[in-house]
Amino acid sequence: MLTLKSLHQTRLGFAFAAGLAAAMTSGSAYAQSTDGAVRTIHIATAAESRPLSWGALGVEPQGYEPDVLKAINAKLPQYKFEMEGAADIAQETGLVTGKYDMVTGGYYKSDARAEQFYIPTTPLGVSTMRIYSLKGSGINEMKDLVGKRIVPVTAGGGVFRFVTKWQEENPDFVLDVATSSAGIPFPNRMQEVNNGKSDALILPSNLGQKEVIENQKLDLVASEPVASNNTYILIGKSEENAVLLADVDRVLAELKADGTLDQISQKWFGEDVARYMK
């Protein structure tokens, strides 16, 4: 049973440039609206999730998701995508109120979200869950965490849900996982493993851990993915956005098929995360 102790880059280069140029060329094949007007699409992206997406208000968002959105827009000249960074709590609220037409932020698909919003069939990206531990620790999979000191996970968060589900499916392997409501930055949690305070840390791998390990010269390694989840664009439900949904879904499928998503993920994550898409 799960023990709860508390509650709560630049590799895109010419390849991507060429791909984006091709996208812009092919985009001219799509018809604009019947009156020739270009519709502005207001988009909220994650404000502090480098390299997935970051950028404060008034600053053009950067990262994997903004680059994918730019590639989508290049193929859909009938729209003008305007992006701004927004806190997670403000994104879905803004989508409900109509402030935003689309939001991105590493969102998983759920029945509740599918009921409330339009969600394209093709994923925007993928979030892989990995274990971070000291080199030579022998920790490669979830079963290796039995008896280990695991960095506390955020109560109710994605890692908490993953660990809870894994424990339910693997009752013979009892993990001692504490939860915490403290907003401790993940680089600090990685330091806990590096200095021996904890044995392992479980995190989605799209938060920039590789850059932290390199910049802070940490003696940590990441396991192969112990789980993966597709991430999606959420689109506000309205009659005109039904057309937007169809357009975005079609183009996302094209970008996945022609390797553009691979190239963008290589730029920001140093690997082809699209290969983990289900």
C-alpha cells in the first residue's frame, strides 16, 4: 500500500528551419475564410515550464509547445496565433470564460476535459515519467524503489496519481512515498538526491532536468521512461472553434508524420519524445 506521510539548444538548426519553411509554403494551400479575413486566435501557454513553455506576460513564449504552435500557424494562414504565458490556474479558467481560444501546458486528456473542451485527436506532445537517482545506484524501474527514500511528491499532482495507480497495480512492491504541499522547485529536489538526503526522485521528463544536471554538474542519471502520457491542446467549445479544432487536428497529424514534431523535440529536449506518443 502507498504510505502517505503528509497531505496535501539549439539542435533544430537548418533542419527545423527548412521544415518550417515547407510548412509555410504548404499552408498557402489552405483556404482563408470566405470573406478573406484572418481570425486571431488567443492562446495561453505555460509561463514557467522551461523547456516545455515559458514566458511572462508581454514576453513572447518560448519552448517546445510555442514552436509547435508556430509550425501549426504556418500551415493555417487563415488564423493569426497570439500567445501569452499564463499561470496554470488561469489557463482553463480563461478557456471557459472565452478569454482564450486555446491553451497548452502539458495537458493530459481526461473525461472531464473532453466534456468541457475540444481536444484534438493527435497529441501535441508526450510527457514521460522517469526516475532520477545517483549514478551507480542500480535504480532503473519502479520496483527498485522498494525500501528507498523517495523525494516527497506533490499531493494530488501527476506524479502522485501515477505512483498511486502503480502501487494499486503492484501491491507486492510497497513504496514509502511522502506527499507535500510545499512548492519546492524541482532543481532543489534534484539536489536532495545528489547530496544523499534522498535516493530517488520521480518526475515528468519535460521540465528541463537534463539542463539542470549539466549546469549544476549533478551526479544524477535518468531511467528509461516508467510511464508516458500524451499531452494535448485544449480548445474552447464554440461553433467557430469546431472548425479550428478540425484544422489544428489535421495539421498536427501532418507535423507528426513529416518529422517536424521530432525536430522540435530534439531542439528542446535533446531527444525524440514524439516516439513515445501512443
